[in-house]
Amino acid sequence: MGKAASLHALQVFKCLSDETRLMLVLLIAKEQSLCVCEMTYALEESQPKVSRHLAQLRQCGLLSDQREGQWVHYRLAAQLPEWVLEIIRAGAQGSALRLEALGQRLEKMGDRPTRRAALC
């Protein structure tokens, strides 16, 4: 049984209790896949801080990563239980304005090849 299948409510809420981690999960859920440079740009946070939080979210079983050349893309873990997805959807509803602003910030970066050339 994988980490995602063995998640417990307390673990999920602890992982999402930090604003940065919550915004990372919500942004990744919205965009489906993001690399660290995109998240640091969108959140206006340092790369070490974002990477530390991403590692915690991976350890919790909420995120998975995939290397593509020098970039590491993060996405929601496969097989998350429906109750976890419901929490993420509710978080997105409750953070709709902030999430929209982060999405607009990402759009300013251009498409992925442009983002990579400029920021990653």
C-alpha cells in the first residue's frame, strides 16, 4: 500500500496547516504540475523555503515528483483518497481569491519553454 493510500486525517491537516504548504498544494492541484522555479515565482518565496515545504508534502504522501532534465515537476500524488481531494477542493474554494492571484502571476511567466529560459 502506497503513502497516498495510507494517509490519516491528522497527518493531512498537519501538512496543510502551514500557509505556504497549503498554497503549494492548491496551486499544484489547479495547474496539475509545476516545477520549483514556477512555485517560487508565483509565491514570491525563496527556493530553499519552497523546496523544504515540497519535501514535507512529499513525505506526507500528498505530492509526487518527476524529474525532466534539470527540472523537477510536482503534482498531486496518484491515488489520493477522495476525502483528501475533497479537502483540497474545499481549500481551493476558501482561497479562491489568493489562488486566482497566484494563477495570474504564473500566466505572466508565459508558457513553459519561456518560463524555463527566463527563470528556471
